[in-house]
Amino acid sequence: MDDFAYENLGICYWNGTLGPFNVGVVGTGSMLQVMLDIIYNEAFREFLPEMCLAAISNAPQANPLPEDCETCPVYPTYREMLDAHPEINLVVEITGDRELAARLRQELPQSISLIDHRELIFLCGLHDMAVVKGNYMTSLDHQRTLIQSIIDEIREDIFLLDKSGNIQDVNRTVWQRAGVPRKELLGEPCWMAARLRDGSTFCNQLDPVCPFHKTLLSGRKEEAMVTRVNGSGLLQYYRLYAYPIFDMRGQMSHIMVMHRDITERTHREKFKQQQDKFAIIGEISTYLAHEIRNPLYAVGGFANALLRSPKLDSQEREKVQIIVEETKRLDKLLTNMLNFVRPSRGRGGTVDMVAVSRDAAELMGVGYGRQGYDIRVEADEHLPSVEGDADSLKQCLVNIVKNSIEAMPSGGDVVISLSMDGGELIARIKDQGKGMTETELDRAFNPFYSTKDEGNGLGLPLIKKIIEESGGSVTLASRPGQGTTVILRLQPAMDVDHPSDAESDPN
């Protein structure tokens, strides 16, 4: 069956040449109420000729008449009714008596039409269909009004588009901002109505980055973030969403596109990040100046003095040399911490992550190996070098291993496993500690948040910054009682010449 269209009406549609019909009803009962509804209900006036109830006959006294026809003339027989009302041109028999219906068919002149009780069944069915349809339409109108009111109150721009990108409907926010009545926008391309907050044009064509295109192909919800410059030259951020709309056959018929202005939210997030960075600078500067650097200089000075002493044997000199080197590395770490909120200057080098991991494991094993801790490295063969700074990456591993050891006060294993995954080198540092709760995981990378009584909380945030500045990422996996795994994703070093190398080459 073809889809409904108003132009298909009229095939069986009353064309206005018949009527009016003066109706004489023979009999009473439930069907009489149906006939009264058909005659007097406005819903039927559009589709049926004008009808008027002239008289009723053959009405048993035991059956009271409906209120709508209490003033209608009533006759004992249909013959008396017809004699008294020569204007009757339609008789409706509802007694259910077949013999009476047969007599009516024989006796009625050609000028009077007859609908007997059998034919009336079809008219009753159509009546019920019309009543049900009317109830559905009333409910649908109510729901449509409610939904339209809700959509109109939404501050985001909402467009209902056909599959060509033309407007089928928009919410009030759209047409008020465009300064054009809703009806004038229907059928127009969506960019004719899309506006920025200040009324500037959002786009001058169906933007290729709009998720409309992806939804058209995928049949699924899609989204994208775009930036726009308003009439004052200020940058704005928008999140665009596209939702498929399906018809009763399950085929996509329309696409709803929503523009959400996230400029204010993005600005607040960036401003908050800057505030956090400035706060970190002040806290770190004060903490480092008074608590770390002065004793670190003293340690380094004494270690250098011992290194020059002729009384040290080779083993003692080797240990003092380690103290000197680690003191220098700590001093460099402090400098990196002070630059925590500053972007990196220049590029890092290439780092053999396997060698760095083994150095970190060996360093931590010197102090903790005899205390019940097994710190080991498991690495796949032929792993590439990664981009970054060797000392910084080593410090990241040392800090992570130290956290793992502190989470296992009774001893345990810490495994640093290295492998390739999807073009990235993955370093997983796994312990058997107490694990982390959801709250601790959520706050793990927040500066100055720490679960330690005397901790400053800067470990993981600094690790995250160092790894991200090398082009990598850091994630945590943990459950209470099941240990913690820190996952470092690092970028392999590419076999290409760096511009600075070429510029410094004298040849």
C-alpha cells in the first residue's frame, strides 16, 4: 500500500451532489445511538452528506429512547412514519428482523434509499474506526504539543532534517536567533537557519565535519567538536550531535542535529587548569626551596668530599660515586618539578627503555632486595627505542616502583614488563599491593592529593606530565586487594633526521 497522501482522498469521497438526507429509523437499540452519533457528530460532517433525523418507528416501549431523540416523532409502524413524513428519503432498519427488512425493500419507492441492519454493520465499523481515530488524534495532538513545548525550552539548537539536509522542523531557539518565522525555514538548507550566539552565520554550507554525514552513512548517533569565530572575532566551541530517526519500516527517514555551545564550559576548564598550574608553582617553589634543595646540596657536597678522599677503597668509592650521580639527578629532578607547568623546551633524545628499566630495577633492588621485594624486568625481544629523556623516564619508573613497594609493606613482586602494542611501546609496572579504590583512582593524577601521611601527592602528576611531553600517556588499573598496574604508553623513536640535527651539521 502506498504511503498516505491527502491527494489520494476523493476516490470514494462524497462530492457534495447528494443530500441532504432526511432519515427515518425503523427500530431502536444500541445501533440507534450509533446512527445518532453519525448524524450529529461534527467529525462525520466532512466525509458524509448532511443528514437529519426525521422520525422513528417500530420502537418497543421497553426500550427507552436516547436523550438526543426524545423530541423526535415516534410511530408504531414504518408505514405510518412514511405517510406522516413524505420528506424522508433514507430509511435505516435496525430491528434485526429479516422479514421486516424484506418488506421494506419491496415497498419502498425508488426515491427512498434503504440501509438494513446487515448493511449497517459496516457503517458501525467505520463509526468505531472514526471514534478510535479521533481519540488517537486527540492524544497525539496532546503529546505533540507537550514534546514541542519541551523541545522549544531546550537552549541548544535543534534541527530536524531530511536526508538531503533540508529543514523539516526546528525548535524556537533556532528560529528566534535566525530572526525568521519557523514556517519560512521549512524546506530550506540547514545552514540557512544555523547561527552563533551573536547571530553570526554558523556555516555557509553543509559542513563536511558535521556528524550529519557520518550518521547518514552509519545510521548511528555521531558527534563532533568544532570551533567557530563569532562576529567579534572571539573563538567559540561547539559540540555537534546527529541522531538518526527511523520510520515504521525501520528505515532512516530523518536526522536530528543538535548544536551545543560549550564555550563557557571550555573556558572554565581552561581557566581552572591555569589556576591549578599557578598554585602548583607557588607550592612547589616554597617546598623545594626550604625542604629539599638545602639538604640536597649538603649531601652532594659531602659526597664529593668523600670521593676525593684517598682512604676509600674501590668498592666504597663506587658507592660514593653512585651517591654523587644520584644527587645530581635529584637536582635535575627538582628543576623539572619547577618547570611542571611550563611546556617542554626542545625535543628529547632516544631512550633504550629496556636498559632504563633495568637500571631502575637494579637501583631499587639495592635498597629493597633484601627486604622481601623482588623487582624484575620482563621485556620482549627487539624492542625499539622511545622518544624522551633517559633520566626523566628512569625517575618515573623509580617513583612508580617506590609507590608499589610502599603499597606492599610485607614484601612482594614488582614486575616491569615491556612490549609493543599498536605501534606503541607499553611499559606495565604491576605490583601485588593493596590496590586503589574508585575515589583514589579518580584523584590519582590530581596535584597534592596523596594517600600517604607525609606525601605531597606530586608523584603521579609529574610522571603523567613527563610521559605526555614525550608523546605518550599514563593510565592506571587497580582494584582493592588486587594490586595496581601503571601503564605507560610511549612513542617509538623514528629513524628520521631531526631538523635541529641538520641545522647543526657543519657539512
